[in-house]
Amino acid sequence: MPAIGGSIESVTLDGREFAVTADADVGRKLGGRENEMLANGNRTSRLIKTATPWSAEGLTVAIDDDNGDQEFIQALADSNHFFAIAITYPSGAVSQGEGQIAGEVVFNNQTASASVSLMGTGILTKQ
């Protein structure tokens, strides 16, 4: 089967599904470890493995004011807990994890959409 790219279909935040705009170019990090090599004076090296969270940046979701979509997302951002997140890709694959809203939730009235970035604890896994 070939690699399939394209528009993310949807993102589910704490059980509520949001359509992702077709032009959103989302950067995904699975989380885990980030490696760095540091030199020693005798020309040997040390491997530094830093734990990193998973993230999805560049999401733009459709916002319906009648449904209170922006208020729902902002309430999640204001909360002090991680919540379930699932991202559905054009291939049909689904990634899931627990996370939180990162940064601001910015609504754009011309496109009825909001930019949302997500970060999470642990690793983003395939469903």
C-alpha cells in the first residue's frame, strides 16, 4: 500500500469531534526521546536522551458558534487535566493520546475556524 498524505479528516477532543480544514498542514511528533550528542575533552561523546511530549501543531478546526465550539475548546484549555485526543488521517489511520491545548485558541471569523495546537503526555499511538 502506498503512503497516503492529504487533509486530516477530524480531531476528537474529549469525545467531541471537529472537522479539520482541508488546507491545514499539521506537524506531528509522536513523543518519546530526543537525542543529543555532547563531546568530551578526550574526543569521546555522551548521548543525552531527553523525554519529549507528543504534539500536533498547525491544526485548523471548523468552529460552529451555535454549538459553542470555541467555548468548548477554551474550557478544555482552561482545565487542569489531560483529556482524550484522537486524530483521523486521510488514510483512515487514527492516532490517539492524552493531552491538552497548547498556546492560544484563535478564532477566524472569515473562515469560521480556529487554530489549535495540541501537546500530550506519553506517546501518540496508533489506534
